[in-house]
Amino acid sequence: MTTSFYTGIGGVKTQQFGIDTWGNNISNINTVGFRSSTPEFATLFAAKVGGIAMSGADEMGLGSTAQTTALSMKQGSFMPTDRSLDLAINGNGWFGVKKAEDPTQVYYTRAGDFYTDAEGNVTNGQGDKLVGTYSGNMTLNKDGSGSVMAKSVAPANFLTDANSQTELKLPKYLTHPGIPGTPATMASIPPFQISVLGGSPTEITYVLPKQTTPKLEIVDASGTVVKSLPQSTQSQGEHTAKWDGRDDNGNLVTPGTYTVNINYVDKAAIPTIGVGNLSGYEIDSNGMVVAAFDNGQSQVVAQIPLFHFQNEQGLEKVGDSEFRKTDNSGEAFFYKNANGTVIQGGQIASKNLEMSNVSAAEAMTQLIITEKAYSANAKVVTTADQMIQKAIALKRG
């Protein structure tokens, strides 16, 4: 009979574990990046009545125990914001952060509410610094400012190794050196000749090798330009210009043979672009951090990676919506395609936050069910107590 006491007490403790777990889920229903947990229970080993079990008929259970909690990896809902460093992950993956008190260890989180501190470090509310990879075209100064190169070619991905990430700094004072202007580059079509009759308009047919802006010059036998015929921008191919047979002063030219020179713009002029100051940072879906400047230029300065694990259920909670790797989770790694190039495996949504993935309806329902189970197990204890009291009363009688 005393077995029922321990069975009931074990059930009370087990269901208390369930209530604690569901209560924690409910308390974090509005926590950014929170991952809910589901309590899992296990039965205790069974005792055999009479020593030998016959087809399970004489086996007696000895109650239940709290076994573990299973981490829910379902996607949380997105909440739009107006901050470019508010980041949400659509799909698989984790952000990596480092703590000031433990700079050698990377911790992992889905909470993407990041900021820049006074030194330009990208941190979360706990002061943990976001890790990533620099593009190599930004120079950071000791005073906290920085500068970028005028031009750079950004590959599709800077990431190489999950273990070679560094703490990111995005300086608030960043400059672009500007781009010097260049004059237009001209080219010409091989000259050809036309015959001009006195006072008669002449059609000049020519072929342009590209879309461009041509200028026609009519040259007499002495090499003097008698007429200039600038044209508007024209497409590639054959064109016709009409000449009225008069020179630039409006006088009729002498009938005869004239040479046509055609010059065109091969490369357009590039205006000078002045020095630019940082106007803000933007982050694309692949985690590229783009610095935009008030001179109209922009440069990719870094990339934010997404980490992955063979067994996410094996991650250990450390609080503040952060986790750390364990032997059960395995080492963090990057996804790679067939060519060995790193791919993110998920998309980063800037100006969004992923909220808790707790379902209020599910959590409240499970809380009610668990409370009923708790009450039922407590009833087992009181019933066993009543039975023992009756047995004692029989002895007294």
C-alpha cells in the first residue's frame, strides 16, 4: 500500500515539472527569439508481483519521472521595426555572439535585436557582441572612425569557416573617398566621300557600331571643315543625315567631292563624385552589411553568418535567449553547396524581429491538462492515506 504513496508523490513532482515548463513558456510569450520547450516524462521501472511476470499481467508500475524538455524549432512570427540592425531569421540558423566575460566561446541565439555601442561594436541588450566576417575594404581607425575603398568587387559570400568569425564593428563615422571624374572617350568611323551638286540637299548614310552620340563633319579638298552636323543620341545601326549643301555660315558650297568624318562618344564622361559621409547601414537577406553614403555610393563592409548544428535539440540554454554548444549538439558549421561555397541555409530579414514561438493556445491548454494531472496525483496520495487510516482503525477495533 505504501507504494501508492511514492507513486502519487512521484506523479506530483513530475507534473510540477510540467507546470514549471509550461509556465516558463507562457512567461516568455513576448520574449524576442525565445524557443519554447515541451516537457517529456518517462515511466519508472516496473516491479513484478510474485517474482515472475506472466504476460505482463502481474507487472506493477512504480510511477513516473521528469525525463527532459524538447526544444521547439518552429518559426516564430515576425514583428516589423524601423531599425536596420533588428534582424530576424527566416528558416534555419542561429546568430553567433561573444560575451565580454568569455570571449573565446561563441553563444548562439535567434534574438536579433542588435545595436551599436559607443565604440561601434554590434551588440545585443546584454552587451554580447555579434560575430561575422569583414569584406576587407574597410579600414578602422583608433578613434572609432573608419573609411572604405572607392571601388570594390563584392563576391556572393565572404564566409569560409564557422570557427574563424570575429566581433563586428560598424563605425558611426565612416567615409567614402569619392571617385574622380573622367572625360568622354571619342572614336571615329572610317571617313568616306560624297558628291555635292550645287544647291541640292544631300543625304549622308552611315552606320554606328553602338548606341552613341555622333558628330558629322564635312571637309573640302583642302582639309577645311565647311559644315558640322551634330546629332542626338542614336541607336546602333544605319542612319541618314540630311545636308542642305551650305556651310556653317549659310553659304552654298562649291559642287564637287567632299569627305565625311564621323566622330562618336565611345565611353561617356564620368562626373567627379565627392567625398561621402555615412548615411546608414543596410543588411540584405544574405547577411551582407552595406554602408550607404551621402554621395550616392555604397559598399559591402561585412557579412553576418548563420550557424547550424547536427542536433539543435542538444544545445544548452544559458539564459537571455542564448544557447551554447554541447557534445550532444555537435560543433557549429556552415552549409555548403556542391561547389564547396558557403550558403546561409536561411534568410535574414532586416528591420524585423522574430518573436517567441510559444503558442498561447497550446501553452494554456497544456497548463490546464497538467494541472488536472497534478490534482489527480495528489488525490492518489490522499486516497492511500485514507486507506492506511482505515487499516489502522481495523486494528484498533
